[in-house]
Amino acid sequence: MDLVTHGLLGAVTAQSASRPDEQRAAMGVGFFAALLADLDVFIRSSTDPLLVLEYHRQFSHSLIFIPVGALIASLIAWPFVRRQLAPLRLYLFAFLAYASAGLLDACTSYGVHLFWPLVDNPVALSLIAVVDPVFSLILLSALMLAFFRRDKRWGIGGLVLALGYLSLAGVQHYRALQITEQLAQERGVSAERLLVKPTMANLVLWRAMTDTGEEVYLDAVRVGLGSYRVYEGSVTVLIDPDHWGNLPEDSRAYRDLQRFHRYAHQWLAAAPDQPHYIGDIRYAMLPTSDMPLWGIVLNPDDPDGPIDFMTRRDMSPEMRERWLDMLRGRDVPAARP
């Protein structure tokens, strides 16, 4: 989730457990502690662009690390709030806020390693986009009302509404998944894997991926009130790192492609206009697009050379209008097959 929403959730969570004379200090501690887990983004290397992908949302977001993260947050915050909060109360607020960070990230499609080191696979419920203004506004409104009225019931009410919004997201996710299963049946294909995830800032338009083992269908599913609409998109082929580019098994390119393949849960595909750009096909600017949002650039002619990590976030006015039309349920031109 975006940092602001993390901070808001942490502040509201901590404030909801505070006493009247602790509320504002608890908000500050909660906002800070909820952000601390994302400091793992600084675990990176100039010579290994995949290092940050492997460690971001890993141990720092796990359930087992919450007591440690809360302790670190408490030690940093202590000089600033020692006059307002007793040590145990400070730790309580830091603990609640720090825990909220990993749990909220688990609701996104990026996922987190909640059960590290016992389970290697991340938890990714794909209920909510990384940026969702409705969810953030619920938390911001609750926090502002609780701050100015000095009444934690507003914060508790905000948490209830936020949980209700996530419940609605779960219903929408289920509906989008059912529609995707039905679409596979109508196409006469057998789906080995299905994945649906919300597009940016809404619970209405979803990216739907159907992996048949031979190819992947990329569609947009609009789930409205009692109705739905499918926008059929591109079809692409997933990359098998054991056979792509005939890379020597002892080469850096082969090892890095295998690492990226594991990180992306085998959802790797080559960009249609740049075959050496191998991207995570789960993410694209348009839900019907086969252009990965980010990926690595490999050179089969220099398998031991450095790799480049590249993002393609450009969204033209035409793409933006197409996304808005799908969000509104309007007709759009057919996607490239």
C-alpha cells in the first residue's frame, strides 16, 4: 500500500487503543511505526537490481518480526513522547501500528511474506489496489475527527468502515474470479491458473489472467452493481527460463532470470515490441495489455554481463481514455490479439 495510507492506518489503529490523554501522542507513534517496515526498500545493490525485489516486504513484514519492529519504533520514538507515554503504552501503540503494515500489504496483489521464514511464498489476497483513494479517505476522515474531537470512537468507527470496505473488496474479487472462470469455459480452454487483481484506485475494474499452460489470456472484467462486462484483451506466452535464449546454466543471466521467475510466481512474459525485455505480466498500465509494467533486460549474446531493471509506466492520453471507458462500462476498440 502507499506510505500515506500505511501511516493513516497505523495512526488510527494506535489511537483506537489509547486513553484520552494519550490519543495525539499515540497517533504520532502509530503513523511512524506503520512506515518503519518499508525501510526494507533500502536493502538494494547497484550491481544487483533484483536484490530489492527479494527483500522488500519480506522479513520486515513478517508476523514473527512484529515484536522486533515495534521495539525499534519504540526506541526511536521514546525521546519525543517520553513525557506523554509510559514505555509499555508506547510499545503497545508501536506494536499495533507495525502489525497493521504487513496485514494491509497482504490485501494487495504485491503480497508480503507474512509467515517468513516458515513459508517462502508471500500472502497476496489481491483485494485492493496499492493506491485506493476511498480506503485512504475513510482512514483520513476518522483520524481527523478523532484528533479534533479527542474521541477515539471516531477512530474505531473508521476501522470498522475500513474493514467493511475490504469485505466489499473481497466480494468484488470473488465475482471477478467467477466471471473469469466462466470466460475460460466459454472459450473452451482449461485453466491451470486464474488470477484477478483490481486496477488502480477502484474495486470495479479488474485485470483477469487465465493461464492455460500454453498461453495466457489477459482481459479486463468490470464488476458493477448486479451486472458485469468483459473486455477481451491480449494473449501472450509465458517465459520458461530453462529454454529462453539458450542461456548457459552457469551464467549470470540464467541465474537472474530464474530468480525473477520465482519472484513473479512464473508470470513472466516478453514485451511484444522488445523480446529481450522480460517482465512480470501480472502488472500493466492497462488491464488488457501484454506490455509488462516492469522487468529485466537480458542480452543472450552477453549472458555474464550486467542486467538492467526497467519500468514502463508511460500512459498516453489514448491509454488513459481507454482505461476510463472500461471503468465506466463503455465500448472500447478491440485489443491487439
